[in-house]
Amino acid sequence: MYKRVIVPLDGSEMAERALPHATALARASDASILLISGVGYPYLERKGLSSWALQQAALDQVVREETEQA
């Protein structure tokens, strides 16, 4: 039925409560699960970076931090 179940996570308890449902759906369909977490501009702006002035090194640092947290 499904090949992949994509689960967006934002660090909230509500998002994590979806994991058992996604797991059950994936198992029933013999599908894989892809967990995703996005980094939005509000996060970048809190780090002191405006969207028009992003530098590659700063963006790389944000991606590393968010990847570790995820």
C-alpha cells in the first residue's frame, strides 16, 4: 500500500505521539519511515541572522546544530 511513511517532527509532544501510529502504518504496509525536521527562518533570525544576510559558514553551523538536535 505505502512505500514510505513521512513523519514531520517539531520537538513537540504532540508530534512524538504520532510515532506509534506511523510505526503501525509502516509495519502494516511493509514501508520505511522517514522522520523529518525543518529549519525555518524564525530560527535563523533568533540566531542573529537575517534571511538576506546568511553566510555559508553560519548556515552550516545552524544545520549542524539542528541535525544534532534532531
